[in-house]
Amino acid sequence: MTPSALYQHLPAYLNADIIAEQVSLTLSEDMGNGDLTAALIPQGTQANATIISREAAIICGCAWLSQCFAQLDADIQLEWLVKDGDQVTPNQPLVHIQGDARAMLSAERPALNFLQTLSAVATHTRRYVDAIAGLPAQILDTRKTLPGLRVAQKYAVLTGGGANQRLALYDGILIKENHIAAAGSIAAVLAAAFALKQTNNIQIEVENLDELQQALTAGATSILLDNFTLADLREAVAINQKRALLEASGNVDLTTVRAIAETGVDRISIGALTKHIQAVDLSMRIQMKL
């Protein structure tokens, strides 16, 4: 896979410059004035390496890993055997690397950190997507992302087959209980939102069926049902009659998500996709060139 191919399918909010900046900050944080341990390797030493997955996973983050090596030595060569979105098995090779041994060793940990973290998000997302297979509901992320990795983690959710909720505070209006309290009522806060006459999505969170009815009466077209029971979710769908987009959130895990989807809601948002993850076990093994 060529370097340019790593960037062909990125969403609109993500590009090569953003990835390069994230990698630059990460390398600076890790290396500071230099890698003292890599300096033990004779200058100019050349090596080969292979990164493998120790477990089954959905791969995500190839562009970030490639950037880690490229920024330390543009002459390092990578031969990708997989691409973002591929399902891999234990002990499967992911990428072959050859070039300067010092640069390779300095890039190893930041590169693996990116790949194993984003692959974890994609893998976790795929489990939820598979759990509701055959049902029309979508699996969505939230803003509960790791600081500095918002766009990367949201891309990983897409890679795993999920969809993105709003990207950030500027990307849409989500009216929560404190906004309602500060504005005075559901009707008042929705009226204020509609008065902005902006094109971004306007969504309001409700906590019970009475608030749902108030939101519908006030003209809401997107409603988040917060911590509803299954019975109340079914009732909400019946009350709604497809007037608004309904999104369930709260108390969602792999044991409950299918039942939630079966109530007829349109979307299910899950903070755990990006904050309750365990890094995929990856390993880089280096061999000296003869």
C-alpha cells in the first residue's frame, strides 16, 4: 500500500496535516531532546522489523503509524499487508519495516500506541455493530474521547462500522438537562435554538415520557432518550410515530444493546466506544540487516 493510499478514505474532518500534527506532538512528548537509549545503537545501522497482532482485531491507525516512522526518518520503508478496517487474526503480520535502526526504535512505542489504541476503538465498535446486525438502528459514539485524540477516535468508530454523533460543541446543538434548567423549560430552550436559524443539527435530551411529549409539541426533530427503560423506549417509539429521530443513550453494553435496538429507536450512542477500551496487543520484532 502506498503512503497516499492511507489517506484516501478519511472523513471530511480529518486529513494528512491533522495526522502529521498529532504525530509530531506525540513524538515531541516522548523524545524531548533525543532518545538516549536508541543512541546506544551504532549510527547508520540498518534493520528490518515486522509488526504483528497478538490477538484478533479490526485494524485502524495505519496512517498514524506510518507518520511516526516518516517523521523520524523519511527514508524508512513500510510495506503494509493490511489496511484500516481489515479483520486480523492472532500472530498475523501487519507491516514490514526497513531502514535506520535508531529511528525505527525511537518510533516504535508512539507508533504502536496509535495503532493499538485506534484498533481497540474500531474493534470495540464492531462488536456493538455485530450485536445489532439485521436491525435498522445505528451505533454512534459521543464526545467522551481521549484528550487530543477526538478526530482519530471518531475515525476509528467509522472504521469499526459505527457512525459519529456531533464532532464537537461547534458541530451541532445538544440540549441537556442543565441547558433546559437554565433556559426555563423545554419549549423555551428549543425556541431559542430554532431562532438561531443555523443548519447544524438540533437535538434535545429528555429523561421521561412527559418530557418527550413536551419536546415533540415544541417541534423537536431529534431527541435523545436518556436512561429510558426498555418499556419506556418502546412507548417513546409509539408516541413519536416517526416525527423525530430517536436516540437511546445510557446503560448500554453488549448485553443490552440488541434489546435496545429492538425497541425501534433510530440510533444508540455509546460513550464506552472511545473511553472504555483496552489496547489491542501488538508487537514489533526487529532483525538486523546482514
